[in-house]
Amino acid sequence: MSARLPAGIEVSALLRQVQAEGGFGTIIARGDPDAGTVMVVLCDRGGDYRAYERMPSADGHRIWQCAKRQNAESPDEFPEWLKKRERQDSDLWIVELDIARGERFIGLTADD
């Protein structure tokens, strides 16, 4: 079992990294500061929203995977989905990062 960074510290670090690169970050939902899970919502100039969560992989590790993408034909669907996820998990942190190629901040490329 590996040591896990507390969610509140992880979110704070993500926000600082994005702001240092000239982007904007905000907390949409605050979960448990120690044991909460983190969802990262990425966008670029307020568009092309993608939500990433850590999901279990075959080798037992938890890796970032895209859980939801904004549908251009149904733009209200994405924020409704976020609200639903927040209601389902009171420990969930949702942090929005508005910066080009935001996947790099969670260790992914835009193609992952």
C-alpha cells in the first residue's frame, strides 16, 4: 500500500501549478480534506469540458481516466452530471482547471 497525498493538499497543488502557468483554477466542490477523492474538470478558454477521475486499473493502481466529456449538442448535460456526482459523494473534491493541454497537470497527454 502506498502513501496517499491528502486530497486538500493535492487540490491546492493543482491550483497553484495551473495559476503559475497562466491558467485559472477553481474549486467547484470541497470534499473531505484528508480522505476525499479528487475529480479534475479540464477546459480551455471555457470550452471543451472533460472530467477526469482515478479509476482502478488491472494492476491494482488507480489511474486518471476521462469519465465524461461535454457534448456540444447538449451543453447543459455536463454541469448536471457534475451536480449529480457531487450529490452521490460528499467526500468528492471537484476542481476546474482552465488551461491549454490541462491533461499534463494530471500526468496525461491530451490523447490519453
